[in-house]
Amino acid sequence: VGDILLPDGHTVYAWMRGNEWLYVGASTRLYHRLGSHHVLSVVGKVRKRDRILIWAVQAHDLVAFEQLLIERHLPRYNRTHCWNAQALHRRSSRG
């Protein structure tokens, strides 16, 4: 398997196991979010057959798209099915 090129910019991502949505997040710098401090590396560990879905989005769509996925799929490891919209807005307006 070769290297994976991750989008550098505004992204929404989902961690899935089978048909279950485990986590949905948003980032302006995805490669930092997938580091050792993040839920993907701490909670339950990503398994071999798990999937990480990644969508590159425009800055103005970041919060709304993350919200849509969380409300629609109710991921297990999102602390609540609500998020810190102010923090996401600050991140999305940086560029």
C-alpha cells in the first residue's frame, strides 16, 4: 500500500466500523487531528476493517456539514450529539 495524501484544508471526517458511525469530526488541518491526542487513536483503537471517510469542504460549509452528519448518524464516540460550534467557527474562519 502506498502513501495516502490527505487534504490540506477544511475537512469533515467520519470513523466507521461496518455500518456504525463511531465518530464525526471537522478540522482545518486534518493531519494534526489524526495524531496521538485524538479520539481516533484513543477510543477503542481503529481496527483493520474500519473506515475513515474524508470530505474536503469549503470553510463556510465546515460546521453545517459536520452538524448534519452528527444529527443524522448519532456517532457513538462524539461526547454529545452536539459540538462546540464556536470553536469550529473560529477554526473555519482562519482561512
